[in-house]
Amino acid sequence: MSTLKSLQNHLKVLTERHRVLDKKVTDDQLHHLNDEDLRAEKYEKLELKREIAELEQQILLKEENED
């Protein structure tokens, strides 16, 4: 079982990856990257967002159990 601190650190890493990918998608849209590559980037961004949401839920549960 992961510790609260390790979950929070993982959340920071995923959030930063999502932020960087979001900027890349925006830049690629402006420079008209081909649709297939752009679609793959958007899918990866969506998967990161899903992972972030799940991790946030795990952190909330862990925080509640520690009180």
C-alpha cells in the first residue's frame, strides 16, 4: 500500500506531465500537426487526466482514514 506522501508525489509528477502535454497539444494545433499525431497526444492527455482523478480520489480516502 502506498503512503500518502508517495501518492502526493506521484500526483505532482502526473500533473506536471499533463501540463507539459497540454502545452504541446496547443503548440501542435497552432502548427497544424497531422491529425493522427494530435489525436494520440490528446488521448494521452485524457488518460493522464483520468489517472490524476483516480489518484486524487485515493489521496482523499487515505486522508480520511488517517484522521
